[in-house]
Amino acid sequence: MTNPTVPTSFPAPAAKQNAVRKNERFIIEGGNPIAGTVRAAANKNAALPIVAACLLATEPVVLHDVPDIVDVILLIELLDKAGCNVERLGPNSWKIDASAGVDPTHLDPVLCERIRGSLLLAGPLVARHGEVWIPVPGGDTIGRRRVDTHVIALQSLGAHFTWDQGYRFEAKDGLVGGHMFLDEPSVTGTENAIMAAALAKGTTVIENAACEPHVQDLCRFLVSMGAKIEGIGSNILTITGQDKLGGTEYTIQPDHIEVGSFVGLAAVTGGELIIENAGDLSQLRPVIMGFEKLGVEMQLEGTTLRVPPEQRLHIKDDLGGHITKLEDGPWPNFPADLTSTAVAIATQATGTIMIFEKMFETRLVFTDKLVMMGARIVLCDPHRAVISGPARLTGIKMESPDIRAGMSLLTAALAADGRSVIQNVQQIDRGYERIDERLRALGADIQRVS
């Protein structure tokens, strides 16, 4: 039964919500420790493909721990406008019913252009309806983001691709399983391939598949709907196509990226932080190992992570006293989405480190804002930055080009002396649920102002 105190419809059109957020900013007075207890939200990058995969079901699906953030709400609204029966059951629970089918070739272009996650509708819609047209998707400004892997994957299953002011796929006679080797371990490309293969005739083998925690969560969700998937957690997946998938009730796993972000906030401000629902060691091991290079201490007991107070951050040199390097890469390497937070932590750690961002061309360009705050950073090229610390940071007025850069700037602002102003907070809202409210509860002096 629907909770009558919770709205069952969208509070405002997405375009209107985003227009309001573009005029909002955070005003932050730095210097207060981030301390207390916080519960990690569910994984944004798992929620997006899982919401998209609801289109495969011939029965209603109930999802719990759905992060209440802009990107996810936009995707749910996109499904609603396409013809799904969508109902909010609670603050983080949704019922999505695509049993009657949707119109796969008239997706709302305004909503699609706001989020890259709209591309995840290609796999499930062409698998279930035999065709789909995806308007050009949006997303963060972090460099070129290829869609070739998506095309290669769906073509390998028999879909015909054409460019039609967007991405059009057709498979009138249905998809057929096959053996594919992805040209790169693209997360969303792998997810589209998995969703499409779940309804393809026969068996599909995906080699060089992405195996991030959110890809694994999508696989487990599909299995709960009746899909048959072997090799979950590896880079070789074997999927036996089913005639149909049924309904399910599923809880989305915690977000290891948000966990890492909160660890960074506590480490640079000196507070003791307890993070509940942090996930297990299999999800957090690359994060822990990466942050250990920055001198960050943390203790994991079950699914609760503790960040000790008043840490003396000291970058650990490589053997022989050589400057250490922290580099990202496909799972199980250090996550690309935490490189921005790692830069902010490094500014407050004693020593020198190179951050090597391999995945996206312009993700590190935001570091000019940190330099203006007083950070000692040399941006060698779009992929590499050398940081020496600790640096005394001073608050400034700034804005963020993407979600993760926004969290890095927020981390620096909370560690800085004086007042900082962060414009265009809708970027941060796209990835972090009610971040200002949750930080105030942990002792931060942060206000959202229109």
C-alpha cells in the first residue's frame, strides 16, 4: 500500500527542477570536522541500469534503496513518459510496471539530453520491442565518451544500427545470442549487452566485459527476474537468453564511490566518521588500497567503515623513496570516479604524489580551482597531476564541470579557511543525495542558497 505522506508523482517536470537548481549555490564556512554517523546511499551507477532493466519485465518490479538524485529521477521520469506505470512507494522505493510495453521510438529528447544514462535504454528496448531510437544523451563534461562499444555489442546480437539524429537499433526478428569481444571494458556498453542478451535467442558470451560492483549488481537483479547469467564478477559472462523475464523486489547495493567521498571528507577535516551500509571488502578493497597511498586510515567491520579522527595524512613513497603514483583503471583498479576526491585529499597530505587519470581526457582540468585556493598542483597534461602538500587552502568562489569534481571542490572547501561559494550545485545533486543536509548533520557549516 502506498504511503499517503509520500508523493506518488513527480514534484515538478525535470526541466523545471534543473532550471531551479542552476540558480542554487552552496555557501561553505570551512574548518569544521566532519564527524558522526552517516548511512551510505545506494549505488547511482547501479540504479541507472537497474531502472532501465525494468523495461525487460512482463510484471511489475519494486526497487528499494533507489538514490533520490537528479540523474536517477530523470531516468524514471523518462520511463514514465514512455508509457511505464511508475509509482513512488516511499522516499527511496519505486514500483515500475512496464508489462504493457512502451513506445521505444519516441523517447523524450529533452530528458535524454540531460543524462548519459538514457543510452542504457537501448539494450532492453531493442531486446523486448525489436527497435529503439535514443536521442543523443547528455552527461558530464569529462572528455570524449565513446558509444562504439554499445553499437558493437548490439550488432553482435543481430541488431541493425543507423544514425538518425540519434542512435537507432532494429531487430524485427529478435536478437540472437553470439560470442562477442568488447573493444574496451565499457561499463555501460557491457550493461547494454547484458540486458539485450537476457532476452536474445540462445547463448551469449561477452569477453572483456566490465566487472565493476554496479555491473555485478545489475546481473544479480536480472537473475532475480529469471535471467541466467554465469561468471558474475569476472570479465567473461555467459548469458542464456530467456523468452521473458518476470517481476521482482530488489534492494540496490551501497555506493562505494559515495563511501570513498565521505572518507575523504572526514580525512581532510579531522573528524571521526562512522559510515554504515558501506558494503563489504570485495567492493571497497581498491578504494582502501588507493587511499592508503595518501595516508588515510580506515577500519572495516562487516559493512560498517570507521574513519579515525585527527589523522596525520602522509603520502607513502614507493620503495627507494620514489614519488608514488595513484592511477585509475577498469575494476578492480582504483575507481575513476574517486580520482577527483583523491586530488583533494592529496592537497592536505604531507609529501608528493602523481594522480594519473587514464579514463577521461578532461577530468583533471578542474584542478585550476584548487590551485586558486592555494593547492600546490602541477597539471602535467589532461591526464596527470602532481600534488605536493600539505597546502593551506583559502575559500573562493567557484563552479564545477562535473559530479565528481564538485565533490572534490566541496571537500576542499570544508578543509579551507574562510568562506567558499560553489555555483551550479545541480552537478553535485546529480550524484549525491541531499548532500548539504547530510553534511550539516555531521557538523559542516554549509547552506544551500537560491
